[in-house]
Amino acid sequence: MTVDLFVTCLNDALFPRTGIATVRLLERLGHTVRFNKEQTCCGQMHFNSGYRDQALSLIRRMVDIYRDSEVIITPSASCAAMVRCLYPDAAEQAGDTKLADAARDLATRIYELSEFLASKLGLDDVGAYFPHAVSYHPTCHSLRLLKIGDSPQRLLSKVKWLTLNELAFADQCCGFGGTFSIKNPETSTAMMQDKISNFDKTEAEFLCALDNSCLMHIGGGMSRQGSPERTIHIAEILASTEREPYR
């Protein structure tokens, strides 16, 4: 299958390893991955902050550049949720019925990475190898908008030599929330600290999630506290093999 990678602006700017891992994984599974260099931000930050005109401009761009794509894969539940769940609503609110129809069509073709593997392709075992203890943090958009369910856990449970340690209160927000962490820093920091404290109790080496935005927030707190544990995107775990292990 030929798939298009929507890497997201955060990954492109700050976490390129996630995009590289996604391509490695998909190609190992036999897919052809295309990368449209015209891609930019999905517009979620603008939309959530009330800048609807700027968001609509980015929505139109996304609809246009992926018009001919059969399947679009993104290593971000947050951005996938923006495209699938909020694009049609944003266009409807603006009174642009043509854009709303195009957005609904695009929404049927975009998948978060683990959702694509487990739900679309029906895969559990992708041939990964990761000999470490890992805890999984389900991000808010994956739970509440995409409703991905246990797809990530099913994939992680089949990774060779990986030990999956349960995270208490896993469904609670980490406190990032995009601009929420900027506008409400005290509350955001307290929520982050709760997440780190629960992770510490798992005695896992890595905290895994589907969104680098959440991992950036939690990982920043862990780093400032001098924690030896690390955060990691699920794509990097699933791309790791015995022949080419994660480093």
C-alpha cells in the first residue's frame, strides 16, 4: 500500500526521530511511504486559541495537498483528531459547505499510526524488539476523540522482550493541553507532577505515548528532576528490531 506521512510540525521541528522511525516501520511492513513537502501545521493550535480564520487557511491547505492520498498516517493522535473530528466542524461553523464536504472526505483517510496498524491492518505483532520495561500513557485525544482503545497496548504487548508495566490513573491528563500549559502553568505543572509520580511507581525505564507533545511536557519535568527514566514515542519502539535496535 502507498501511504502518505503527515509528520506534524512538532515532530518535524523537535522530534525528527519519530518521523524517521515511522517510515522505517511502515517500509519494513512492505508499504511505500510518500512525504509531501508542502505539509505544514494542521491548525489545531490556531483553532483552539480562537484564531479561526488562520485555522481555516491551514485546513484548506491540508485538504488540498492530500486530495489524492489514499491513506494518510500521522504519529500523533492529537493532530489526527484535529483533522478527523474538528476539520468538518470548523468548516461548517464558517459556512463553507464545500470545504466541509472535502474535510469529511479527508477525515475518512487519516489514521494515527497505532490505529492504522492494529485497527486498519489488523496487526498485533510488527516484528519489534525492545528489551526494556515500558509504561504506556494514553493521551487525551487518543482516548476521548479518536477512541483508539487498546490498539497501542496490543502492539506493545507483542514486542519481543518488552515488559509492559501498568500506569496508575493512566487516563488522567498529563497537563500539557497545548496552550493550556502556557495559560495555566501552575495547574499544568501539578498535573504533570502527578503523572510523573505515578510513572515512578511503575519502576519502568521508559514512558511511552502516541504524542510527542505530551512526552515533551512530561519528559521536561522528568529531566528537571534529574530522573534517569526517559520518554519515548511508540513509533520508536515499534521500529526497533534485533538487527536495528533502538539507540
